[in-house]
Amino acid sequence: MASRHIHVISFDIPYPPSYGGVIDVYYKIKSLFRAGIKVHLHCFEYGRERNRQLNKICESVNYYPRSVSRSMLFNSLPYIIITRSSDLLLKRLSLDHHPILMEGLHSSFYLNAPELKGRFMIVRTHNVEHDYYNGLAKVEGNIFKRYYFYNEATKLENYEKCLAKASMIAAISPADVSHFKSKFEHVVHLPPFHPHEKLTIRPGKGKFVLYHGNLSVGENNEAALYLVNNVFSELKNISFVVAGNKPSKELKALIAKKRNITLHADMDMKTVQELIKEAHINILPTFQPTGIKLKLVTALFSGRHCLVNPEMVAHTELESLCHIEADAKGMVGKIKDLFHVPFTEEMAKEREQLLKKYYSNKSNVDRFIEQVFVNR
């Protein structure tokens, strides 16, 4: 069989895989590599360092500076897209006829390029982006950033029609599949790729309840503040941990006043992973029901009890594996109930069966390869 190649355009350098979007990109590339697909990776760089680890799983790795000039804000195209264009990238893509995987709407600038006419182009959607940006705007305190998010959301909603040019849209969640199928053809469900090949749950009991997330993101900061104010403060005899990068001054000041709450800031992924395993309950509410949260997948593969709100698990096939409460009062009651309930081997086996069905990297990459290289 002849070698099979694919171009992957990434919105950021996907190593280290330390936040949601690049986790999906990196482990998708790694899965393609293990399946024998030769990946030609193209990364936009704007802060993260180049990493030789990518050369171990890619046939070639190319980098392009992302133009972050504020003048781009006045372009009719969304800022996240117009700032990820490169004449050199287009030239390299034009040198062969391999399929092109565009990671996120962010990387789709050349979807309609005449030079790529006739190519098989896949757009991997990580969210319904205009919904996501509207959600960011609602929780943003800075008036200028809030205006940017709302403006970007409008541009993204107008831009979305360009997805009609894609040969395939690979949506990350069933809810996103429904959204895109209402507008476009050739939409498939491709669940998120992640670092977990098997469950690593420690049966028994932990000594604290954990909330973790990138705290520099508005929705995560909002969730942490909500939990501290409305849930953790009501359970003074239980220990709570909030973990994540770049916590806000407001969150730091609030936690400093609470004896039963500890803040762990700016840790590496290994340390966060250990906290997830040690916790008795991983609590993960969200007020931004878009895409699928990889921290939920990680908590289910590695952590004991998982407590969420309905928005976190809607249309994910993961509802049966979580304890779901819609408000703070329900969460307080559920933590009281669960904190003395050991997590058993039987619970782990039940969880493993469903996770293997929907969230197996190997099964999902095999389906993707069939759709891209075989059934066309």
C-alpha cells in the first residue's frame, strides 16, 4: 500500500498538550502517526516555543508567525482567522494533492483558495465558535474585551457559511453535529482526542473535592468564583482545592479568606493529573455549553466521583457516568452524600465500558482514516 499523507494546519503549536484545543490536536496527530499516516504539520506560533517532540510523530513540521497586529481587528474577517494566514503556507499546501485538515475555524483561511481547488479539505470544529465567543463576552468584566468578543462573535457567525466549501466537517460533539448538519452536508462526529488509553482511577476514598481548569479563561474563572461563593463556603468541614493557571486577583483574594479552600496556581500537567486522581470528587460545572470539555474526559478517565451541572454533559453520551445537579443547593447536598461513598472497582468497570465505546482514540482515528482516505 502506498504511503498516505495528510496536511494538518494547527492554530497553535500543539506541544506540550496543556490546554483543551491543543490536547485534541496533539493526540489526534499521535493517533494518525500510530495508524501509519504521514502528517505534515503546519503551526501558527505566537508565544509557545517550538518543540522537537513534534518531529517524532510528524513527517514534517513547519512554523508560521501569527500576525497579531491590532489593525487586523478592523478587517471584515474574524480576527482569529485573518491572523492565521501565510503565503508560504499556501505555497507548501499547493505542492501536492494530500488531504488538508484545518484545526478549528481558526485555521480555515485557505478553505476557498483557488490554488487548492479540488483538494479534500476537512475542518475540525472545536465549538460553534460564535456561540463560544458570545459566552466569553457575557462573563468578561473588561468593557473593551467584552466588545471584542461580541464583535468577533458576529463576524464568526457571518463567516460560518464558508464551511460549505469544506469536503467534510468533523464536529467534536453531538450537539455541534446537529448544529452543522442543519446548515451543511458532509458532517461527521469526531469525538475529542486525549492522552488516556486506559482508566487510571484509584478505587477508595480521597480527602478533598477538586475544581480544575485554565483560570485565565473567563468561563473557568466564573465557575471557580461561583463554587467558592455558593458551594464550598457552605461545607466548612470538607476540604476543597481549586487548581489552574493564572487565577484572577478576585479569586485569589476570595480563597485567601476561606480556611477550607486551597488554591494551587500555575502547576504543570503532571501535578494537575495527580490532584485529579487524589480527589474524592471532581466538580466541574460550566456556564458555556459549547463543544465538549476535555477536562471532563480527563476527570472520568482518572478521577473518582464526578459532579457536574447539566450544561457540562448535555449531548456528550457521558451523562450516565456523572452526578448531575443544576444549582448550588443541589451540589452542596450531593457533595455531602458522595464524600463518604468509596469509589469501587465495579464503578470503574461501568465507566470504562462507555468511555471505550465513544472516547477510544484508536477507534475514532480508524473511522476518520476511513472517511478521508477510503470512502471518497
